[in-house]
Amino acid sequence: MFTYRRPDPATLPPNNHPPYRSTALRHPREPLVVVPQTLSELTGPVYEHQAPGPLDHDLTRQHPGTPLGERIVVAGRVLDDSERPVSDTVVEIWQANAAGRYAHYSDTHDAPVDPNFSGAGRVRTDGAGWFRFVTIKPGAYPWHNHENAWRPAHIHFSVFGPSFLTRLVTQMYFPGDPLLAFDPIFKAVPDAGARQRLVAGFDLELTEPGLALGYRFDIVLRGPHATPMEA
């Protein structure tokens, strides 16, 4: 049976974070209604639209041509709140291309669309909780949160975990990015140590010689060392 431990409040961004302006429109204004958990919610199953395909993990091989930009490997482990591996769970990512533009009709950023990069991938973890993606390092992009606002390079992650209640949506950032100091979404996590759990580490062991640099990003579901949730 999966045992839940409450996350450290320092890992939880506040529902209303004025520097991140859109939170004012997205958080509940009334007290939450607690719904009792049932056995199916605690134990699964996790339903999928379809199983991950053979190239879903490699965002550089999903089109006839090669996408532009710096090729990278992003890998890590999904762990439960006791830091045990979570196997056979779906990990999804989505991101902007190397120019900082999403392959989505609502993205009006004045940057080129890459016809060979859709920016979305998914994979199942193996028996030890490992996942691995090959992708392109995303570019920074402007947004309308405040004057001269730019989002740091980041990759969105969604992890289902062992049941519906353990799904986690977060963002992964890159080490040494100067924009992190100015980003209200990253800084919405109260504790500085918890924020650093959102920053991947460069990992030479994951690097593929002559092909791609490697970054390690472990994800912990719930508990005192949980990976902070981010929109």
C-alpha cells in the first residue's frame, strides 16, 4: 500500500503569488472541500490515452528532418515519498524549441517555428524508476507577466506516479541560468533549497560523446523531499 506523507510547506508555491500575476485568476477563493479518498484513488490504475510509442522519448527523431538547436539528454529517476523507485509510470514532457517558441497556435512569440520539432514526449519508467529523453535545449522567451519579463529555459514535466492522487506537474530548469533570479514562477517556491530541486544537474555520465550533453533530474512524489509543483 502506498503511504502518503505530507510535503514540506516550503516546497509548495502559494496559490496566490502576486509577482506571478495570473495566479490571481487561477486559485480558489473559497475553502476547499475535502473529498474522502477511495481505494481506487490510492492504488490506481492510471489510465492513458495510448501507450508511449517507440520514438516518443526522442524528440529529435519524430519528424523527417533534424530539429535545430543543441541536442541534450535528460534522464533521472521517479521516486515515491519514501524515495523508493516508481516503476512503469508515465513521464511526459513539453517544451519550447531552441528559439523559445512552442508548437502551439496560441504562441505568438516573434521567433521561428521549427517544422521538425513538436516539443512533446512521453516514456514509461523502467524497473528502477529511470526515464530518459533526448531533446533540444529550449530557448528563453518573453511573456507578459511584467515589464521586460523573460522565462528561463525550462522543460515541463508531468508524472502520474502510482495513482491519480500522486500526479505531479512541475518544471525543470538548467544550471547557471541568469534568468532564474528574476523568474516569479521559480521564486514562488518559498524555500531556496526546495527551489534547487527544480534545477537539473549536468551529468557527464549521461552525456553521449559527439552527440548530446546530459542532465540529471530526479523527481520525488510527495513527502518532505518532494519535487515542488509548478504550473
